[in-house]
Amino acid sequence: MKRFFVYLLLPLLLIVGCAKAPITGRTQIMMVSPQQEQAMGFQAEREILKKEKLSKDRALNERIRRIGMRIARATGLKLDWKFYVIEKPDVPNAFCLANGHVFVYTGILKYAQNDAQLATVMAHEIGHAIAHHVAEQVSMAMVTNAAAMAAAVAIQHNVKSSGEQAAYMAALGLGANLGVVLPYSRMMESEADHIGLMLMAKACYDPREAIKFWEKFAKKGKEPIAYFSTHPSSRQRIAQLKELMPQALKIYRESGCENLNASTASSQPRPATHSPLGAAVR
């Protein structure tokens, strides 16, 4: 059933727009314009600001802004970068909207022992944004829904028993979720890890701290089975980061980061001196 679903997707994938993800260079499915994606970002921001409590801790807000701007400069993109801290100590989360506005929940701070580990999280989230993962997810959902509708019509025309139709439809939904939606989500999470690692290295945050962060984060509780999850397991993430580490350390060293005093590197912004990393973004 999963193979059948993929065959239905192939003709649709040939007619949609394509883009290239930054740094990884992966070809992406795009049926959403940058303007539409930006609009979705601003709409999400309005909803978040209506219901969430922003932190009034000036020092923390400045710390988040400082770390975020170093990473933002490393992207080489002139977005309207903004940084918000949400006062939720029990929520270890962060995200970056398509408009370059980043939200960090205070719950993530217990897992980040220093600025570099916090940069790990923020660079990952900024990686999602500059790779246009929201637009790609929406595009993939459009393609998947179209394929599912085509499959449903085929089932109704070729399967006479209502019981068998229901069974096929249930299998189709399960196959789409396990065979397309969840793997695609895990792939984008891994890609954001990849992009984020290179961004934090270019911003002069020691990329080796990313592994320390994920090792600590992995201890927060039992993880779901990766096959049924939207995210790769911490073990998988750490393995990928170790594989990418030589490349990240090369960027880190070539940027002169190792020559900086550790305290200076974590407290003062370093201007970007190179062109944007990797492939151009839309």
C-alpha cells in the first residue's frame, strides 16, 4: 500500500515547483510562495502573542537577542529578525516563524548550560525558517491530499464491498502517515540539525556543544519510537551531529573562532564576514 501511494504521488511531484535548501542543497517541493509563507508567519505570531506570556526579564531577553542575532548574521539574510522569550518553565521548546521571528520558551533553559548550547536550539529553529520548511510542509500536504483523493476514487470504483473499501481507506491513511508524512517530518528535523550546526559554527559558537546539549536533552524522559514520531530520536540526532562535526569544526576554525577568548566569544556579537552558507534560498 505504501508503494502504491508513492506511485500516485510521482506524477504530482513532477508538476510542482522546486527549490534548493540552504547548506544541504536538497531539492524541495514548493507550491507555496514566499509571500504566502510570510503571511502564515505573521498570522501565527499574532495568535501566539495573544495567548502567551512574554518574559519581562531584561537580562534574559537581551541574552536571547544577542545569541539570535549572531546566528542571524551567519545566515547572511536580511530578514526582520525578532526574538521573544515566553515565560513557560515547564515547556522545553523554541521555534522560528517564516518571517524570522524567534520564540524561546524558558523551559529550554534547564537543558542549555551555556550560550553555545542555547545557540544549538536557536540555530536549529532558524534553520527550519531559512529552509522554508513551513512552506514545504504545506506543499507536501497538498500533494499528499491530492494523491489520497485520487486513491480514494480508485478504491471506490474498483472495490465493490463497503467493508473492503473501509479497510483499504484505513490502510491508505496509515500508509500515508507512516510512509510519507512522518518520514518527511523527520527528514526536515534532521536537515534543520544539519543547517543549525553549520550556522552556530559560523557564528563562533563551538559546535561540539550541540552534542552535549542533545545528550542532556535525551535524559528528560522516555522518547516515542522514532518510526511513529515526527522527530528523529536523540540517539539518531547525536549520531548525525558527530558525522557532520568535522565539517562544522572546519567552518569554526576557518572563521577564527578558536582564537577568541571563550568569555568574549559568548558575550560579544561577531559580525559575519562571509557570504551566506550553501545554496541560495528563495
